[in-house]
Amino acid sequence: MEDRIGLVYSFVMERCLWQFFSRNWDREENIRRIMGDVAKIQSGQEVDRSTNIANSHYADAKILASQLSQRFDWFDGLSWAKVNEICDGVIEKLMDIAVVNSLNAERNESKY
Amino acid sequence: MPMALLEADVKIPERKKHVYIKQPGEDTKQYLPASNITTIPGSLSERGCSYCGAKLVIGGVLKDTIQIIHGPVGCSYNTWHTKRYPSDADNFQIKYAWSTDMKESNVVFGGEARLKKSMLEAFAAFPDKRRMMVYTTCATALIGDDIKAVAKEVQDELGDVDIFCVECPGFAGVSQSKGHHVFNIDWVNQKVGTVEPDITSDFTINIIGDYNIQGDAYVLQRYMDEIGVQVIAHFTGNGTYDACRSMHRAKLSITNCARSAGYIANELQKQYGIPRMDVDTWGFDYVKESLRKIGAFFNIEDRVEALIEREVAVHGPRLDGFKAGLAGKKVAIWTGGPRLWHWTKALEDDLGMEVVAMASKFGHQEDFEKVIARGRVGTVYIDDGNELEFFEVIDMVKPDVIFTGPRVGELVKKVHIPYINGHAYHNGPYMGFEGAVNMARDMSNAIHSNLFKLAKRDISKGGF
Amino acid sequence: MATLVKDKPRTGCINPIFNCQPCGAQFAAIGIRDTIALVHGGQGCCTFVRLMFAQHFKENFDIASSSLHEDAAVFGGTKRVIDGVKNLVLRYPDLKLIPIITTCSTETIGDDIEACIVELDAWLKENHPSRGIRVIPIHTPSYKGSQAMGYNAAMEQIVRALAKRGEPSKKVNVFTGWVNPGDVTELKHLFSEMGIPANILMDTETFASGIMPDKSSFAYGDTTVSDLANTANAFASVAPCAYEGGLAAKYLESEFRVPSMVGVTPIGIENTDKFLRQLSDLTGRRIPRSLVEERARAIDSIVDLGHMFLAGKRVAIYGDPDLVIGLADYCIELGMEPVLLLMGDDLKGYKKDTRIAELGKKAVGFEMEVILNADLWELERRLRDGMKLDLILGHSKGRFIAIDYQVPMVRVGFPVFDRAGMWKNPIFGYHGAEWLAEAIANEFFAHMEFKKDREWILNVW
């Protein structure tokens, strides 16, 4: 499982930009929402698209989920619990590098 | 030794924190180059000033706006004829430069009257142009001219004009980046929301952080037209002043250059609930992904897939034609900041090249988080690089081609390395599918140029 | 007919002809060997000027910035000057000279550059006594004059700082003015033919550098600090451009009694004749037969063009003041009509310049407007309002006027970034006259063909 979390994490780091938005709160929101949406999409659950912002997270997640399916043949067959576990693991790692332990001081500023 | 003190920097050891060589297993929690901090005087930094970040990069791109620079003539002169951003408005924005041509007496007695006269003259000379941006510069900021008050007077007097004031003198920040910031924040707070656009589609977006370099914006516009998405504002490539005032009416902002325009995307999200979606509009494969995200957002995936299918059918084989000649070739990218992270993976994944050194003039730590996440192990990452460092890095990593500006291009030419204009391109556009092909073609022509092979030959030694 | 000398009828500037003073100082500084100037101001003041040099020459030149930031604007920037110079000294082992060039911001703040230099001299004496590095001030507030005046002021301040009385020399100081390396080559040629040893200031011929097999070649200026020191001991000074180098020549005259010959710009046949005659008068050397022959060849070539293709053509000219005056004179010599001269700054001296009055006398059969403190809008608005022009002579900043109004244009002066290799050609001397007349004719020919306007004329030329 750790390996799979690592693979997804590496893919996100190389491919995505939303984990590195300007401020902590944006980074955290993106990481949790988008990876959360990936888990939901992958297990056929309904995703919140009620606002433009939520819809944007959905769009990022949708494309990411399909890229992960294409890239990793094990990704499609996973149970909800497993997908969730992977996504949670990825969230934790992304939070660690982009929010909790990031060396980027600017992300803490209160204004854009 | 991931943070590296180069030989050239032994006498300015504070440079060590700006130079990083990525080692296996490392990430940006351990090492992140210092950036967006004070330039070391006399280091032969490549940076420009804050004023140019606002005027030359963002405001000056607008195709319908008079750009009047309040200061000595050089600030206007210097930010004229240094960019390749055309427009479909007869290139108004690159043909003209306005200056209040401030003189010594104005420094002593103030330059507001001079500014007002110059503004009125500019409107009189161009009667069909009713939009203006006014910029302070070092001299006029130091003497404290109130350009906003003057702008208000002119606006009241003429009635049909709208004026935006940019108060960001050259010394205001450590690089052009500060100018981006000031422009973004003041624009969203002062001008966005003051014009209502005609909405012609259910699908509306802002395209943020693209400046129509060699027609990039035309490519993106064509894609949006084809999938039925209305571009409310292009901030600012081939854009208009009033369109950028109506950005609050879009449902989505796609952001390419997050360094120069991430601020406005953030504020639009915060103030108007318009999501910021970061995309890569460079790179063959990235473009597919970016378009698909827009398709997913608007539920128009079928249109997007049709576009991608056709574009890939046309341009895919052309790109493939360059792959064999470029695979394994080494690239250095020495540009402003974001192109590092936009390009490094794209060149590697699309073409099999190796990006071996990257230097950013004005990137922030956020940019280095992105580029180090995307970049290779062993690659050299530099903030605010200087000339002696560049020579040293060339010796270390031996690039086959370098993306950089024309001046540094002239320098690296002497050591037998071709350059490609990383700011203004050689023969663009570089965005979109066709752009990725153009970029590959330019690299191929550069790397395989016979002239550089001939340059290496010393005819005095015979053997040829 | 009358010459109308008048000021631009506006306060502001639309499409400036010139950059500001520090740019001129930077151009002077890159002509000196083992020199990196430190521009004390915002980073743009240096970065964009370097870019412009690179665009013109397709070469890189090293110029440093003190990188003035906000704190310095509030508390003063002298520490950044000190640090900047020290960093240059420590990292560039061959440096001999560091001019400190001021800008609008640092002049407005009032940073005491002279005090910085005292401190730096002490530091150099203590830490690097054997290097012999000189640090000198160049005050060029951007809100005065223009790049041309900045160059003039810089040349004077450099000479003022470095000229040193010593053994009298037979050499003649040649303050070239802000000209192209092609003109420097031509000046050297004329002096050599005349048998007069020349001290070229600044010698920019070495701006042309190659891509060597061993990667060893870079563009550099070739005037040395010792050449500059020796200006005090010269036999005479010659400054073909009154507004670019004239001040330095006059300074040497008043301070070291070096006689000066200022303002005979050898553009065109007659002006080159005058230049050589004055050189001859100054030195007692006779004009040699080789120059008679060279002149004859030039006239021979130009005669093929003059009354057939060039006569009666209406010309607008802008750029460096001596260049504009010289070119106008030469145009008249060719039978052309320089109807509009744009002097791109507010220098008071133009109104008193006898050369401009002389031009007026020669302007027979047409009216010549001379606009002072002009910008390129003065040219464009005239074309927009129906002025007929056959030719524009000027630098690349006017390119869109030529393009939009379809006026043939020959690029001269600085900067020229939209034609290849123009800086290698001379404007000065008989060679320059010949090259320029041919360049103008070829531009007309290309234009005739492109517009299909009597292109058949060249069928039997």
C-alpha cells in the first residue's frame, strides 16, 4: 500500500500544480478536496459540484483519476476502502510537503 | 552538498542558499533555494526592476490602452521594442511608448502639471483610444507626485476615458515580480467589476497569465472558440482594458503564468468565487490535460476530445518527426521563473530530452517547490543566477541548447552553445499542440546547426 | 528657402528618439578595456540598456547594477555601491576600472558617490594594492538631457578622473562620439593615411568578436586606462561629434592646454574634406594621394546614383545630433531635400549651432523644419497629415513609421536591431559616404520592386 501511495504521490507531484497554490489555506483545500474527489469518482460516488469552486476541484480530480487509471493498471479495480486509503495517504504526504513542512515562508502570509 | 557554493561565488558566499543540486531522495522539505530576496549588488544579476514587471510584462500587452510613463524618458524608452507580443489591433501596443519626459525642474518643483498635460496630449493624439495606464517610476515616486489625483482630474475633464494608476517604482521590490503583484492586486480591487460583459455562452472563462507571445493567445482563443467557451478576459495577451474590467463574470479562471498573475486568480476566487485552475498551456501532452480539465468543468468533454483528436492527428506526427533528433539532448532553461516548471517535464516526457540546469530571475519559493518537484535529480536549480555562475554551470552540465534571453544568448554562443529565446521565442507560438511542435523544431534547428560544428574547427591545426 | 527651427509643440513624449543619460554613460564605459561599470539605481536602468546594446551589436557587454531596493530609497544607497564595487573587485580579477554611474533615483536621494569612492580607495589600497583598480564617479541624472548628453558628460567625467600630466605625446586624442565600430575603423584609417598617431576614445572596433574554436573570444572595448590617462599629454584633441565627446576635448584644452578641434563631423564628401583639411592644419601633415584616390572612387560611385536616383528626394532624419546635422548636409550634397530634422532632446546648444544655420542657407528650393526636443510622433503625425517623404534616415525605433506609411528607410545610428550587421559599416569618411549613398539607392531599388513602381527602370542601369 505504501508503494502505491508513493506512486500516486509522485505522479501528482510531477504532474499537478494545485498542491502548490500560493497560500496554506488554498493548498490544504485543494489537496483535501481534489484527492477526496478522486476517491469518490473512482468508487462511483457522487461528487459535490454545487459551486464553481467545487466544480473546479471535481474537474481536476476527474482528469487526475483517469490519468491514474491509465498509468497504473491496479488503480481501477480497487475497493472504496482501498482507494480511500491511498488517497488519504497521498493527502497526508502532500500536506506534509506543501503545507506542514514546506520551507516556503510566503505561503503563511495573510494576503495574496 | 545539495545547496552548492559554486566556484564563482566563493567571494559572495551568500549565493550558496540560491543554488541547489538535487540529489536522490531529496525533496523541498529539506532544501528550497532562497528566492525573491535582495539582489546582491554588483553580482551581474539578470533581474529587471519592479516597474517593468508591471508595465512591460502585464499592462503594456493590452492592445487598446495608452501606457504613459511618468518619469525621465528612459523608463519608457527601455520598455519599448523589447517584447514580441502582437495583437489583432494593428499592434498598437508595441508601436507606441509614452513618457512625461520629466526634467530637473520637475524633480524640484513636482511633475504633476507635466503629467496632466502629457496625458491630455496623448488622448488628443490618439482620439480613438480612451483607456490609459499611468505608471510612476523611481524619480516620480521619490518626489511624491500624486498620480491618482491627476488621473482623476483628467478623467473628470474628458468624461469618456478610464485611467488606471500603477504605483510601482523600479526600486519597489527586488525584481520585476513586485510589479506583477502591485498590478494584479490594484487591478482586481480598482477595476474588476466596473464593466459588465455581453455573455454569449453558458461556458465562460478568464485566461490568466498568458501574454500572447508570438501569438500564444490566438492559439488558446481558437481552442476556446472551437469548444464553445467564451473568453471573458484574456489577462492580458491580445486583451483589452474593458474586458479585464469584466473578469468577475467568468465561471472559471485558467491560470498559466501563476507567478505574474496568480494573485489576480486568487483574488477572483476569494472575492467572486471564480475558481483558479492552474494549467500548463505549453507541452504537447500537458495541453491535452489542460483542455480536458476545462471540458470536465463545463461538461463538454465530447467537444474537447474532438478537438484533441484532430489536433493530435495533425501535429502529433510532426512532433514525432523531431523526437529522434532531440532524445537525450541536454537543455538548460534560464528564464523568469514559471517556464522552468512548465517546460521541464514537458521536454522530458514529450521529447525525451534532459533538462540539466534551470535558473529563475524572479521566481518565488513556490516556483522552486514546483520545479524541484517536476525536475530531475542532478539538475542544477538557481535563483537569480549571474553571469559567472552561468559559465560555471555550462561547464558542469554541458547543455546542447539553452533557453534564455537574447543578451545571454549572445554570450553562450561564444562557448559554442546555441540559444533559443526563452522569453520571446525564436519562431513561435510555443503554446498549444502546434506550439509544442514549433518549440521542438526550433530546438532541433539549433542543436543540429552546422555552423556550431564548423565553429569548433581550428583550421590552423589541419586535419579536416 | 527658410529653415524653421522650433520646439516640439507638446510637453510629453510619444515615441522617444533617445534613452536617458545613464545609457550614454554605459555606452562610454563599455568602450574601456577591463572595465565593468556599476549603475547606481534600479536594476532596469542597467538590464534594459544591456539588452539594447545586445540587440544592436548582437554581443554581450558586462555592466553591473547596485540593485537599488526600497530600503535604499529610504535610507540611502551608498552601502550598495560599496558592496557592489567590492563584489566586482573580488570576482573579476582582471578589472582595472569601475565607473559608478548615477541615475535619477540616486541623484534625487542624493547619495554621496565621492564619499563612497574615498572609502573604496582606502579599501583597495589596504586589500588589493597591486591591482591598480580605479573607481570613478559619473553623474548622469536621467532627468537631464538624453543618452547623447549622458555620453558627452560621461566622456568628460572619465577624462577628468583619469587624465594625468606626463611626457608629451605626438598622439591626437580622437573622441569619436557615439558612433559604430565601423566608423571607428574609418577614423583609424583616415588618421593612418594622414600619418597621424591617434589615441582612439573609445576604441570599439573590438566589439566585433568571433566564435573561436577555443571559445576564447568575447566582445570588449579596447581603450585602456592608460590611454585615458595619456589624453592629458596629447598633441591635440579631435572630437568629430560636438555633442558627444566635445566636452572632454574642451576640458583637456582648458586643463592641460591640449588644443581641440570640435564638431567637424566627417559625414559626406565635403565634410570629410573639411575634416581632413583641419587635421592637416592642426598637425602640418599633408593630405596624401591615397586619400585623393579614395575620394575619387567614392565620388565615382556616388555619381552613378546622385542625379538619377537621389536628387529631389525628400528625407526625414533623426538620431544623435551630430549625425543628424552631418546627414542633412550630406543629403543636400547628394541633391536630396532633408525636409525634417528631429533633434531628440532639449539641449540649449542647438539654437546656437552654426551648422544648423548653415544648413538653412544650403536648403535651396525646399523648406527644412528642424524640431528641437523632438519625439518620433513629430514624424508620424506629419505623415498621417499628408506629408510626402521619400526616405527616412534613423535608428530602429522608428521602424513602424516606415512600415506603416511605406516610406523607404535606411537604418543609421543607435540602436539598429532590425537589420543585420549595420554597425559594421561606416557613415564617416569617403568610405562612409560611398556606403551610405549605395545603401540608400539599394533601399529605393528594393522599394521600387516591392511596390512595382518603375521597377523596370533598373532593367538597363
